[in-house]
Amino acid sequence: MGGVRRALLSAVAGAVVVAGCGAEEEKQSSVPALQPLGPVVAAAPVTGSPTTDPDELTRRLLGPADLPGMTPVPDSRGPGQAEPAGPTAETRPAQCARVLLPLAVQGTDPLTWNTVAYNGPNFSSIDIDAASYSPEKLAAAFSTVQQTLRECTEYSGNDADGTAIEYRLGGLSQPPVGDASTAFELRTSSAGFTLISLVSIVQVGSVLAQVTITAPESVEPAALTDLTADQVARLRGVAGP
């Protein structure tokens, strides 16, 4: 899994926290404009039997041995996990709260699903979720997720403490991977700081997977390319290190 190692080095190298409003304004001026989202990508025909065991699906996701320098963290969004108690965040429009959520909880009706999450240095993180679908439902699931992105190119909200957050979403150029794929970039800004999330959504047979790299201020697109390619290989049954 050399590609993952290169991806992490690229992601960490690009993770820089900018302190102070003046520095933030200077940084923002050098950030390229977001690309527009391209056409909705159609799913490929599904062949073979879908996965129905969430544990088997998790075994096909990248694990700690594949992600040197990253620390596994419990992901409360996984199946069977209770929602945390306390104040909740608000998103406007409400449907945009689905962006970056696991594909399975975006109203896509999977057979089974699971997630893994990792934290890295300098507030970087990697999140991967995958969901398995019956052949007749996968195409609609892929389309539903992409439609949400097109409804949420600009949105706003507040975190659980009431702090204002602004979101900007655009397209991202990535090489084709898996049976079908698309990618996007999300910029999340609040209190003078910006988090960049680069995200790929890829089909491998009956599975849709979402791969996200997040870091303050910058993530190299090549990092996502390598990470997604390694995740596709694992979903296809290629063993890790």
C-alpha cells in the first residue's frame, strides 16, 4: 500500500493552520476558485452477489496497517451507534447536513454498511465509509448522493456551540477509478480558519465507498488519488501489507 503512504505524506505536508485574520486573508487570496461540479456520473451495471455482512465490509476497508501515522478513532456514525446526546448542529438548507455523512445514511437504502475513521497530525483526518446495495438499488443510491452535492454548492450553519460555519462545495478533477467514480471538494470556514475536505465516491461492484481526506487549509489532490486507488484495490480483494 505504498500509495496510501504517499497520500498521507502529501496530506500532512499540506496541513497548515493559519493564525490571525490578516494571515487568513492572505491565505484566502491564494486559494484557487472551486471548480464547478460536472455531470452526474452513472453507475455501472452490477454483477455478482452483494455483500450483506457489515463485518466483512469492514474487513475490506483500509485498516491501521495501511495508514501509517494515523490513529484509529471510534466513529459514532457507524451502524448501531447511538446518536450523541446534547446540543446539535444546525445546517441551512437542512438537506445539506447529509454532505460528508456516510453514504448509507443519506437515504440510499443499503443492505449493509460500515465506517472507519482516523486522525493524523496537524488536525488532519481520513474517513472511509462503504455501503453494499442490491443490484437494482445501487444506481439510484449513487444518483441520490450526487444530487445532494448539486443542491449544496453554498450553504451555512452553526455548530453545537452556536458558532457560525460557511460551506463551499465544488468539483474536483480525479482520474477514473473503480467501476464508476466522482469527486468533490468541500471548504468549511469558521472563526478565521478553513478546513479542506477532498472526497471521492466510487463504485466497486455492489459497493459504494466514500473516501475523505481533511486537513486545515490544503490537501494535495494526488493524496486522494492514491488513497482511493488503494481502497478500490482492497474492495476488489487485493491484500494489504
